[in-house]
Amino acid sequence: MPRVAAGPMPARSSIAPIARIVAGAALFRLLSAIFAFLCNVVFPLDQPEQFPSVFGPFRAFWDPFTRYDGGWYYQIARNGYHFVAGGPSVGVGKPGKLAYFPVYPILMRWAGRLFGTSPADVYFGGILVSWLAFVGAMVILLKLAMLDVDDERAERAVYLAAIFPFAFFFGVVYTEAVFLLFVLAAFSLFRTRWWILGGVFGALATATRVNGILILPALAWIAWRQAEPNVNDRVRAAIGLALVVCGIGAYSVYTYVLSGNPFEWALAIRRWGYYPGGTPWMGLVRLVRELATHPLAFLAGQHNAPYDALNGVTGLLFVAAVPFVWWRLGAGYGLYMLANLWLPLSSGQYEGMGRYCAVLFPFFILASGIRWRGGYLAIVAVSALFYALCLALFTTIHPIF
């Protein structure tokens, strides 16, 4: 990864690309919301609503924003965390909520106050936070990509990230957009040697999602390679890295005060059925064997098979891209992808693999380098097709989360 001069990122072009990204990102979120509304009124739901609607007669438009984990973030934003020793892992006020890290529901609560104090206003706050974070993330991705590729490729990387099949999570009440914003800000600031501020954004990332801490090896590599050979810069880089840990550290202190165990959040994750630490490739090997030997029987004969295939094939594609990211974009980006793929894959499950990959931005910078225009357009078309499919499945409460 090339050394980048300290200070603000160089302006290689006019404000036009940023304006295009801001306008395009906001419009894309709106069009996605309209598409989700149409899916919600045209197609039957695969299962009943998980959470009571708070939107009254407008629920057909707003409910698609609040599927699955959106309800848990709503409960935390509205009621806070509670711990009941020995209680079940799900339900209001039970230990399962500690598996959800606090930054997003805090922002959701604050933003909701802009609309009012009704239950629906909390959800509106979450939607606002996600949409603004998505727009900001796309702008930072553009500037970050410009450190390694030309302006045209940088814009392509943004488009590919926005229409990635699981990128619809950036527009709903989930942490993906906020997490990506903080991660991109941390990488961008470390790349330009703004160590302390980069550490602050890194801390926000580690307090947003459990896998946020896995940015630390990548940021440490960048700091080791790019810090100036003097004591002052190296000390500031070390402080920045230490700050990254403070996000998950602060949440661990909070869970200790609440439950008596600083790692109660980790136990809560296990109660949800996630057991990381196993052999990461076994799930992918099993999926490849199923698809290679009897694909039609597998996809049509098991209820979760289509969703496992969408998540698993996405994970396989990103795993295959790691060595190319490492070679073309540097070890820092390679470490970031490798660590964030290892954690979910080591649980032996495909669930959520697509949205975990949605925040692996180096993949999109790499894919933007396809020189054959026909190949790039084919990727855009296929990605957009599966984006529509995945958004429709999520909206109609199929098990894609």
C-alpha cells in the first residue's frame, strides 16, 4: 500500500464527482424504498410480521425498513439495555439484546427525537441515520479509492458497492451503513496519517458491531508501514490504534456494570446460535458439494437452501478475491477482508454472509479495475438483478438477514 502524504487528501478533480455521488446515493435509496413498497403490496409475506407495526395506515411503505434485527435496534433505542440473569436469550429486557452493540441504537434514539416522541419516530430516526450514513460512506469510499486508482475507477467502485446484491441493508434499520461509514473514515484517516481522529472513528466502529475490532490488524499494518520514522508520529499512531480498542472496551465495561461479566455480549451472541472459532472452510466446502452434485434437488428441496446459496456463494466469491486484493491493493486491505470473512465463516453458518461482505469495500475497489467494458457492464447488470431479488426477499420476510 503506497505511502500517502499527511494532511487533507489531495483534490484531484472538481466537486462534480462528489455531487454526483451524493445525489445518486440519495436517489438510489429513494428508488429502493419505492421498490420495496411495491414488493410489500404485491407479494405475500413468507411469514408473519415479527414486530408489531407502529406506522398505522402507512405501514405498507414503512414496514419494509424494519424487518428482523431492525426490531431489536428499535427496542434498545426506545427502552435501553436490561439484563436478567438466567433469562431466555430473546425478548424485551432479556440477555439477547446485549449481542447488539450500542452506537447505532443511540444514534437512532437521538435522530428520532427530531421527529417526535412516538414509537414510529424512533424508527424514522433509524432510517434517517442509515440513509445519511450511506451517502457519507459513498463519498468517503470515492475519496479513499482515489488514493489507489484513477477517478473513473473510484466512481465505479462506489457504483458497485451501492448495487451489490446485499447493499439494500444500507437503507434499512440495520447497522451496515453506519458501520461502513466509520470503517471507511478510519481507513481514510490512517492512510493519510491522521492517527488520532482515525482512532476515534475506529472506536466508533468497534462499538457499532462485534466484528469492528477486526479492523485493528489492518490499521496496525497501515500504521507500521506509513508512520514517519520519528518518535512523535509513531507515538500518535500507537495512540490511534489504542483508541480503536476503546469502543468495544467501553461497551465491555458497560456490560460488566450491567451483568457482572464484561463479555456478556459474547455469551449473548452464542445464545443466538453463533459459535465462531471453528474451521472456516467447512461450510463453504459443504455448499460447493451440494451445488456441484445435485443443485436442483438442493435448491428446490430444502427451505433455506436458496438463501444459504445466495449467502454462501457470495462468501466464496469474496474469499477467492482476498489474494487479489492483497496483491493489487496491499496487505492492509487484504487483512481487513481476511479477518472479516474468517469470523462469520468460522461459525459454520451462511446466515448473514452477504451483509457481512457488503462492508468489505476493498472488493469493490478491486472489481472497478475490470478493463473490458462489456465485462463491467455484465457485472453491473447481474449485481442489479440480484439486488432486486434480495431486496424483495427481505421485504417479504424471507430468511435473508
